[in-house]
Amino acid sequence: MITKNQIIEALQKVREKSPLVHNITNYVVMNNTANALLAIGASPVMAHAINEVEDMVGIASALVINMGTLSDKWVEAMILAGKKATENSTPVIFDPVGVGATEYRNKVAKQIIEKCKPNIIRGNASEIMALYNTNVKTKGVDSTLSSNAALDSAKLLAKSTNSIVVISGEIDYITDGVKVVTIGNGDVIMAKVTGMGCTATAMCGAFAGTIDNLFNATASAMAIMGIAGEIAAKQSKGPGTMQTNFLDTLYNLKDTDITNMFRYE
């Protein structure tokens, strides 16, 4: 179980250490993801060239692999970086965006899991179910299922890959196959802002690159995402202002916000 004090300490460590998070992510979210990492106190780098990914991951605290906008060259870069990160014992965080939508995505996701051996996998309910069972179909990046419906698949996926699996949604679930932490923070408007899920994955990278206990790191990252989203939503008129307010909230998040707002089971 994660406590409020552990989340507060994790956030302080991220801000103190400013971990370098190497992102091989998609075109749609690069700016959002980089700004969110900066706002929380991390240092982002977006590098996907085959010529440099191994060198870049060699100096990074964590590697985030996001398959939102795929191409063969990017897949090659992801696998090169993932293998190098594994050799270096650098945490690998994988976001299987849209897995289940096409055979190509299913094939790439399988390659990444087999060759990069991610420590943390984060997706929505449909993606997590499709990742465990390729017969499950998804609707692009949108989940067609509740996060609760995917919990059994998440546990089995965690056990089979020896990873921590996150199902994000109205309720977030974090599991290592045995333990389960349930986080109830967030707001429905977060789903209307492009890349919030991808941002959550990058945040997991920032915390995993700082905190040795990867389960607590992951739970802390998801709690921070939810709390910041909840605060920002109250100040926002719609998705546009939500995006700006979310970044400002991450930057200004206080210990008392975590103490007063964190909801879990």
C-alpha cells in the first residue's frame, strides 16, 4: 500500500534529482509530455534517431517507449534503446497505445515486451486487455471498457511479464500481479485533453527514474496525475484551459494538496 507521506517524499525526490527521462514517444504528445515533465521537476529529452538512442539512454534515468505514431524506423529505435536500458538496469516504461486496433500494433507491442522487457506498462482498460489477449479489439486510443473490467488481465499480464501494470481510467489500478492499489483521483475532463494517458506514462518514467521501489514510484506518479487533474479541472472551463491549468497545477502542487485529496483503496 502507498501512503500519503510516501507520495510526498517521492515528489520531493523528483524535484530534487530532476531525473533525465528519455522519451521515444509520438508526434501528437511530445510538447505536452515535455512540458508536464518539466512542470513536475524532471528533465525530458525526446530522441528517436537510431544513431543516438543507445547513447542517450545510457545517460538517462528512465526510458519511456510510447507507440502512438508508429513507423518501422521508430520501432527499431525503440528496441535498440530498450535493450540498452535493460543492459544498464535503467527502468523501461511502455505505453502500448492503440494495441488491439491493428495487427501491426499487436506485433510491435509483442516485440517490445519480448525484447525490451518493460518494468512498467501503462494503458487504458482496452489496451491492457488487448495486450494480454490479442483477440480483444480496441477503438484506436480510446478505451471501450471500464478499468475495473481489465483488472484480471492486468494481474496476469504483470505476472507473465514480471512488470508493474497500470490501468488508467476513472479509477486507476496499479498491480504487480499480487498487490493492487486503487486510486480514485482525477476528473472526466482529463479524457478530453490529448495525451493525458501518455503524460501519465511519462510521469511514471520520472518517478521510476528516482525511486528504487518501482511499485511505489508508479503509484506515486498516478496519484500525482490524478490529484493535479482534479485541482486543474475545478479551475477550467473546458479542455483548452484544462491543459494549461494542469501544467500550472503540477508545477505548484503542494504537500497539503496530496494530504487533503489523495483517495485510495
